Amino acid sequence: MLEGMPEAPERAEPNPLTRVVRWEDRTAWPLFVGALLMFGCATLLWVDQHPSPLVQAASGLAIGALWIWFAIDYLIRLLLAKGARRRFFRSRIFDLGSIALPFLRPFLVLVVIWRLPVFRGAEAGRLRVRYGVVTVLFAFIYVYVCSYLVWAAEKNAPRANILNFEDAVWWGFTTISTVGYGDFVPITPLGRTLAVGLMIGGIVVVGFVTATLLSSLTDRIRLLVRTDAAKRGEAEEGTGDRARIAQTDGQ
């Protein structure tokens, strides 16, 4: 998913993935809306542990239809990548994982955001925004998925206190933020293993965000330094020109 995607050339198409990129540009926004709908339907089913038959049927039908849509989109892109399917598979392995594994489907939001044309380009500022947006959303969805998995592992365990999805999400955010109030704790081996993964993920996310902010600040300082140096050079050049003119007039 993170491999660079070149712009489509005007004439020949030496890169077989050019057709894939064009298709992704055309379908990115509709799929983004579809990913948000799937995310919302899944959340509705997880939060409401006893939904009405109508809500359960409608949400399940919507999730199934959206999953089929994403699967068809992946197959179409695979067909368009004729002659470069191995490269397509390597560069979009996260797409396939998010479609194939049910607990990774919330990450389809990230997959589609990465494809949005507004974030594409080689400019440093645009790349920084792209990585920043994806990192923040990844942290949120990472907590969301880990919280769900911990809740699924804990809810039927004896003496467990993470008994609903809302408490699991609260626990997840307090854990990844390193606050850790201790009001909710996993007690099963699987739940504790997932908790360790969430803690490590929190350290990685905080480190990446900090590095991105420092990089942005460094680029801004360099730009200001170059601008100031250019202005001083112009001022010195103007002073020298005036001195030469005055010397000529004196002669």
C-alpha cells in the first residue's frame, strides 16, 4: 500500500500499473464513503449487543454488500495490472489483508484514504500531510480493533471486568495514551497479549507523530533561513550597485 504510485504519462504507458492508478483515482472517493459506511455498521453491531432483528439484518446486509464491492474492486485492479501482477500484489498486500480478514476490515478506511488523489504527489508538504493523516487514523483504528479483540477475549471470562465494547474502547485509549487508569484490565492470556501489542503500538505512533512534527519544523526553519539569506543578498547587491553609481557620478 505504501509504494509510490507514478503519474500517468501523456503517451506511452511503460508502467503497467498506470491503468491501476487511473482506476484508483476514479474510484477512491466512492470507496471512501463505502469504507465509512462499513465502519459505522460494524460499530453499530458491536456497541449494541442486543440489536433488533431489523437493525441486525440491515447492518449485516450492508456490510456484506460493501465487502463484495471492495472485493470486486480489488479483482478489477488485479486484472488491470496485467504484466505486473506480482508487483501489484506486493504493493497492495494490505488491501488484500483488509478484505480477507474480518478483524482487519476497519483498516479499509486507511487503504482508501491512501488512494485519494488529493494526497498524491511528490511534494514534501503533501507527503507529510498524507503520512500524518494516515498515522492518526491508524492509531484510532488500531485502538478500535485491539479493543474489540480484547473485549471478545474477555467478555465471557470469569472475573472479567471488560464486559462491553464501550468499556473496551475506553480501556484501549487509556492504554495507548500511557495513562492507564487501571479501572479496566484484561485478565486472560490472549487479552494481555493484545494489550502488550497495543502498548507497543502506542510508543510507535507517538514516536512517528513526533518525528513528523520535528521534520515539518525543520523544513520551515530551513525555508526561513533561505528566504532571509536571499533577502540579505539582494540588499547587499542593491547597496553595491548604488555605491558604484555614486562613484561613477563623482567621476
